Amino acid sequence: MLMNPLARLIHKFCKFWRVRRSRPYWESLRNIHLGRRGFVIGNGPSLKMTDLDQLQGEITLAANKIYLAFDETSWRPSHFTVCDDVLWEKIRDEMVSHFPSVSSPWDYTSQPGIHHRHFQHLPWDLEAPADGHAFSMNVADGLFGGFTVTYANLQIAAHMGLEPIYLLGCDHHYKGESGAEDEDLMATVTDQNHFNAAYRQVGEWVNAAPLAKMEKAFAHARVVHDQGRVQIYNATRGGYLNIFERVGFDTL
């Protein structure tokens, strides 16, 4: 449904205010970890709690229901992000007890008790050649969605100067949801696709994962890697994300 002129004006003002309010925060993080390596943590079934234990003291970026791991590890992420609007409404009350702050798109409803670090999504053409243009190195100006929070966290990691960046737990496989080409499509959970059996319940409605579109986004990140702008490697134990060069987590 189209918004009336007043609603559009309010919508535009809220975006301007939230993005502007968060800009000093993002500018303060620009290259703050220059020269340090970083880890972007996925929530796939390959993620091991023993691996998270080894990441204490490292700069790590995690997302969504990663807090389900906290009973099994003393590790805590350095940075927490949510980019799934359906999931946001499910966990917004619960996450307050686990995190002091959260990074999210500007239009997510603020939650009392937690500091919000808003960013704006930049528009881009999925069908454009993967020339690396859809990978932001400055989150203060915005970042590209990429249809997965992992892609957002890769850009945040690059913004902070982390290099190399290692992916861990990014299985890139959603049994029962594969083939979704519409990012607005809803799916019913039929299988467990995460590190914790409580992550999703059978029959739960969730945003489907458009894997083909994710891969087009990751292709931009791979070009950025090949151009030498930021080095990105996949340290996931197995999985299906083969766009990035593989490294063994245990060798790190």
C-alpha cells in the first residue's frame, strides 16, 4: 500500500534522523582495528563451541541468535548485528539481556535497554557485473544488503580495518529453503539449519534464504579480495560457500 504524503515525510525524516545520529559512531570505528585480523561468525550447523572458545581475544562479528551459544562458551562477540526484520520482532526483547548494542537497518523499531547503531542500505543492481562496487568500505555512508547478515558484517569488518577477515560457521545451505529467489518470500521451517536445535522450531515462519542472490553479493566481495582492497577467506568447517578461498581454522 502506498504511503500518503505525510507518512512519506515522516518516513523520510526518521531515516534522516536515525542515520545521522549513528554516523559519529560509525566514523569512530573507521579503521579502528587496522592491521588486525577479524572473524565473521555464521550460525550454521558447522559452528563449534570449542572454536568459539579459541576466539576469545579476537575481534569477532556475530548476528541474530548467536546468544544461544552463550551457555556453552565464555566467548562473546565484539560486534552484534541483526538484518532480518522477521527475526528482529521475535528476539528484540530477549537480546537486551545479552548485548549492550546492536547494529541494524535504520527502519528497525528501537528497543529500550540497548544502544542502536543504525545504518542505511545502499541501492544496487544485482544483475550488474560483479566488479566489487556493491561492497562498502565506509558504513557511515551505508552498506549493501546482500540478502544475508553475513554480507553486512563483512562490510562492517572491512570498515573497521580488519584484515584478513575469516568466515566461520557460514555453511551457506538451508535445507528445505533452497532455491528461493524472492527475498520477500516466507518459508516454513522443516529442518534444522543452525548450530543449536532451539534456533528455529519446525513449522515456524521465517524469511526464506535466496541463495543465488547471496552468491551474487558474495561475488562482489570476492572481487574486492582479488583487487587487494581487503582479504577475505572462508575458515568454515565444510559447508557450500566456495566463492572465497578456503583455509583451515585449526591452522590459524
